[in-house]
Amino acid sequence: MRQVAWPGVIATLQNADWKLIPLGSLLIVLTWGIFAVRWRVLLAPVASVGWLDTFSYIMIGYLGNAVLPLRLGDVARVTLMSRKHGINVGFTSATGILEKLLDVLTVVALAGFLMLVVPIPELIRRGVQAATVTTIGAFAALVLLARSQTALVRSESFLSSYLPPGVLELVFGILRKFAQGLQITRSLGQMLKLSLLSLLSWGIASLSIWCYVRAFQLTIPWQAAALVLVVTNLGGAIPSSPGAIGVYEFLMMLALSVWLPDQSEALGCATVTHAINLGLSVVLGLVAAWRGGVQLSTLTPGSPVARESDVESTWPKPIVLGED
């Protein structure tokens, strides 16, 4: 930001076509709605969860990410879902990790296409390559875990001589449920459905960014919106500051630098875009928290951990994020 000409930033804001902003906002909310449909599919093997519940917990997670560092909101929404529907936290954790991997795989696939048609900066290229290798490796490991029930049994038998029975049952109980949450990877039809939902959601998210970019009348091609989507989401997947404040702006400016040598234009667009998306996630997250009885007054940077005894009946009893 020290390298930005602030009169240029102000001029960009003054010349913006604000009529396109509501359309971009609507599209990003639609993206989150499709994420909720996808999470329902992942949870379906053990619980019939309504779309409104999955959407609410996703928004509570985004709210947590906006006010907590290290993306702890993702931990909160998995925990709250476990408590609400009596699902083992290991199972919901597996679904949450699968969601993230599907997101990254979809984004890196888009990045691979962009590398063929756009001169990608070397820093972005290296980041995409690292994300691709890491994500494919992690996904392969999870698929292997889903197919290795025998290995879990052998490990439990081996460690039974070294760990107390209570600890052993707790740890391997969670691991077994975690592996159960990965069983959906063994169904080609279900994985195809999840992949199509991911492609649809990220396609709509790209259109949302395009609306924001066009609102600021930036002279850039349509590939710019796709590259912004790739860079901000791959970079934002790494735990960082609350709401990725500063991180998002830097990444969007980096993506737009391919077409915009004047960073003042890019900063104006990045700041407004981030503020709108962050504001939407906070407002919808607060509504979802109110609907679910989640108390935010004692929100702390601690990671909420659900005990098995908590899972039975905490609804509509208020739930406190950060509570053990």
C-alpha cells in the first residue's frame, strides 16, 4: 500500500458503476448456497441435514474466520454441526477436509487452464504448482485411509499395550468415524456429483468477481476474474489474519498486476470487493448464529472442541464458540 498513489485509488472509487455491485453480491451468496448443498451430500451417509442448517453453519464458520485468526471458524462450524445433529466430530471433520480439498482441486484445475492462455507471474505459478502437488497428495492419502480399515484395527491392537483403554477408545473412535466420513470417495457417482457442484459454485464465484471488476471499469479481459479467484482462494486457504485482511488485497493486486501496472486501480477494487464479501459473511453469520442460539459474546481465539457428552442435546440451548 506504500507504493500506491492514493489519488488514483479515490478516482477509481468515484468512477465505479455501483449498479453491478448488488449482482456480484447476489452471486457470491448463491455460491455459498451451493456449498451448503454439497455439504449435505457429504453428510447424507449418517444424517439427513436440512439445507438451511448446512448453510447456517457455513456462514457461522465464515463469521468465525472473519474475527478469529488461523481460519478457526472452520473448526467451529464442524463442531457445531456435530452437536446439533449428534454426528461424531470425526465424521464431520472428514467432510470438512474433503470440502476444502475439492475446492482446491477445482481451483488448481482452473489455474492449469489459465496458465495456457494467460502470462502468469512466476510467484503465482509456483504457488499453484505447490498447491497442486500438496492437494493431490492429501487427497490420495485420504482415499487410502478410507480403504484401510484393516490398518486401523492393527494399529489399535498394537497400541493397546501402551495406551490406557479410555484414551485408546477415544482416539480410535474418532479415527474410525473420520475414515467413515471418507467412504464417499469410494463412490464414483457421488464424487462426480460433488465435483459438478464444486465446478458450478466456483464458476458462479468467478462471475461474481467479474461483476465487481466491471463495476470499477477496469480494462482487463474475462480471464482476470478467474485468475483473481484462483490467487485469492489458494492464498486464502493458508491460515492467516482474521478475515484475511491485507492478505486478500495483496493477492488480488498481484493477480491484476498481469493487466494493471497501476496498482492504485487494483487496490480500490480489491478493498471494496473484500469489504463487501466480508460484510455479507458477517451479517449472514450473525443471523445464522442468532437462529441457532450461538452466543458470540464470549468468542475467543480458542478452538472449540466437542466432547461426546456435548453432542446429545445442545439445541436450542445456546452454544458458545470457544467453549470447551
